[in-house]
Amino acid sequence: MLKIALCDDEAEQREAIGRLLREYAAQRPEWTVKLSVFASGQELLSAEGAGEFDIYVLDVLMPGLSGIELGMKLREQGCAGALVYLSFSPEYAVESYAAHAFYYLMKPVVPRQLYPVLDQAVAAMERQRDACITVKTKTGMQLARLDRIMYAELVGRAVRYHLFGGEKVDGKTLRGSFREETAPLLAADGFIPCGASFVVNLHYVAAVEKHFLLLDGGDRVPLTRGLAAQVRQQWSDYWLNVLR
């Protein structure tokens, strides 16, 4: 199932964009699409499963929470969905990067602009969902989707995988090095080493500070001295590539 959230404070816009999204769903019968419509950012945040939509189509300028602020709050909760922003003005496009926007479209939105963006978001989502690693745990083998792994850390002589939503998966005691064990992560797009004991998924990085990374959801990962500038550049490059 493909879950899409639409949030716009103007009823006319909700009706017009909602119609486009329903027409999009009708043209792609291979997917079961569930569309949920919200009149404000707070209404969306208060909804059950607010952070679990695959695609968010958000108006930028709304009273109360703006679309950018809404996106950042969703990211703070660990939301990994694609944020597609809509606006009558291009002036907030750069600000949308702070919420890890997938795309920024100008209103009035037309199918030839919106539908390819939605297709790209779905394709990226499917690639992420198909990519997994196998973790050897004390109770057996466990699959972990790469797009759900926020970071991995060395705990004692084992690797702990921190997943989106707060779940943790502990691997068995290492026979080799931490770098060897996390090689499948480092081979995937978006994962980088942060010192000798951490590998981080840049998709979940909310801010790069001098001595640590702040992740969506509030976790902090320490940075080796002098590494901040390099990681900040890698983080920027990652999102520029995502937005192309």
C-alpha cells in the first residue's frame, strides 16, 4: 500500500490537489493508494500514524505550523517519508532543505509536473525497501532494511543497530572488526563512518554540530575531533543528490 498525506489550509487547494492525487492513483492500478487529507499541520501531527506516510504533499505557507516547520517536526519523530512541497513562491525552496525535502513544486500544480515527482518518490521508496542486510543475532538471523537503520554502533564486542521507531537489534559477538561487520552499510548510499565506533545513515541526520550529530528523534552520535566539516559536506552532498 502507498500511503499519501495531503496538508493544505485552503479548502479550494485541498480539493484541487486531492483530485490530482486521486487521478494519479487511478492511473496506477498496480498500487493500492490510501490518501489522507489534513487542513493544518497540527491536525496531521495529531493523527494516528502521522510519521508513517510514504509521501507527504505539503503546502508551504499555512497558519500555525508552516509546511517547513511541519516537515521538521515529522523528521524529529523519525519520519522517513518523501516530503513534496507546494507553494506559489520559490523563496522557501532553500528552507525546505532543512526538512530534507524530496521536491519543491510551484502552484498551480499540474499533472505533468506532479506525477513524475510522485513516480520518482515511489521508485526511491521501493529501492530502499528492497535493500536489506542480514544481522546475526543470538537467536538467529534477522533481516534489517537499510532505510530503517538510523545508525550502528559498537557496544562491547558487538554491533547494535538502531532502527527507525526506536527498535534496536544486537548482533552476535564480533569475530572481526567493526568496520568489516558494517561493510554492507558503508557500501550503501548515504551511510558514512563517524569515528571508529559509529556508522550513520545521513538520511536521518538533523544537524551537524562541532562534536556530535543530532539525529531525527533526538539521538546524538559523537564526532571524532575535526570531522565535523567533512561530515557536513557529505550530508549536504547526500541531499543534493537526493533532490536531483
